[in-house]
Amino acid sequence: EKEGWQSVQKLRKLLGNAEVDRNLKRELLMGYDFERYETINDVWNKFSYCLAGVLGIVTYKPVFEDYVEQALTEFLADGVQYIEVRTTIPPVYNLDGTRLEPMEVTKLI
């Protein structure tokens, strides 16, 4: 397995489905277990933490392609006629560890 990654299938066998699901929700959702945020900085820190947690998933090429397609599909369904994309180019990668060049990523958008 790649450094930092664990097989969800192996984790589910080890910890059970309910525990894995609970851990994922705690890591990726704001307000899970009725967390309270005392300041705007607390909210921002948790939001940043959640985003960091999904970055490795969303920037995997097949997921990124599906993510962009779904976003555009939802814009179309909502009647949006104009989109101006303002973003940084994310580090999209393949499962073998290779990274797409920025121009390759822009072609996916």
C-alpha cells in the first residue's frame, strides 16, 4: 500500500463497518457528534481539516473527472447558463503515482 493510505476493505474487516463509517464521518463532516465551534477560527480550522481529508480522493483522476462532470450536470439542471471557473489547478494523479501536468488537468475541466 502507498504510504499514508490504508485499504478501506482491510479496515472494515479489522474494525467493522460501523466503526469505519463513524471515523470517516468524524474526519470529513463538520458538526458530526454535535461539535460546537466557539469562534470563526474554529470553524475555519475544521473546514480546512475536512477539505484536506478529501483532497487525496478528489484529485485522483477518475474521481476528479466524475466530480467535474457532476458539477456541470448540476449547473445545467439548475439552469445556469454561464460559468467562470476561478481556481488553482489541483495536483491530479493516477493510481500509479504519476501526476498530470497542469495543461492536462485543464483539459479535464
